[in-house]
Amino acid sequence: MGPSTAKGGPGGTEGERVGIGCVSRRTVLGATAAVGTGILAGCGRTEWYPSDVTPDEYVLRSVVREKERMVARYEAAVAEGAGPQELLERFLEHHLSHLDALLEALPESSSPTPPAEADASPSAPEEDPAPDTAPGAAGLGVLEAAATSARLDQAGAVTDPGLSQLISAIGACEAGHAHLLAEA
């Protein structure tokens, strides 16, 4: 015997139903499925996002800007000889290839550089990609470690699995850079 018909069960006598006895489980599941289908049908259009730029593209553009800054820092470090030259030149090449892959991942309908937005917040000014002084190997290692951490969040923020994989792979490479720079 189940708890709803047990003699002397909680709040009931033999043969009496306890709880919601008027609506069957099938009715509730059917109604839930019908409502869910109706809601999801409204999201089925391909251009449901109200902006010209998708959330994935926003994330991708932020990664591109960060990579451009990193390339500028490595170019300055290589030009000033601030660290092991061969290692820095190799890492610069890695960052340039990452930047190329990210630019290729941008949608064909978008321009390589984002249009200037009139409503950009003054609290977050655009950082100058060229630093005043070239960071040394230790400074570049810190930047690489910070970039690695950011890639985890960025990879989780995108919905496209291929884009997530690309960002994760770049983060893994940056983690290797941070490790090798720490040993240099």
C-alpha cells in the first residue's frame, strides 16, 4: 500500500487520498510540455537577438583587443631587449597566430575593427595598446597568467563550441607562456 491509502497514514484514513488528488501527473506534465513548447516556439527565429552584434561576437572582439595589447607589449619588449630574446620572439609569433585565428573567427558580415560606440562608458576608457615602457619577462609572465584566467571566463561565456575551444586553446598556450616566463 502506498502512503496515500495507508490506514492511519498522515492526515488520512483508509481509502482516502492525501495531497493533490484532483490532477493527475500526466495532466501536469502535459500542460507543462504544452506551455514549454509555446514559449520555445517564440525563440525559434534565427535573428532573435535585438542587436547587430551577438554576445559571442562581443566576447570575441574583447579577446581580439586583449591580444592586440599583448602583441604591442611583446613587440616593445623585443625592441628594447627586455628579456630572453629568442623566447619573447617565439611567444610574439604565437600571439600573432592567435590574433589571426581570432580575426578569422569573426563573422564575415562584421568589420575587423568594431565601430566606435557613442555610448561608451567613461569609467572604462580604451587602453592604449602601446605601453610607455616595455615589460620584462616577469611582467609579461604576470600578463600571461592574467590572460589565462580571463580565457576561462570568456570560453564559458560563448555559446559556439568551436569558439569556446579556440579561446580555451589560446588560454592553454598563454598558461604555458606564463610558466616558461617564470622559469626564464
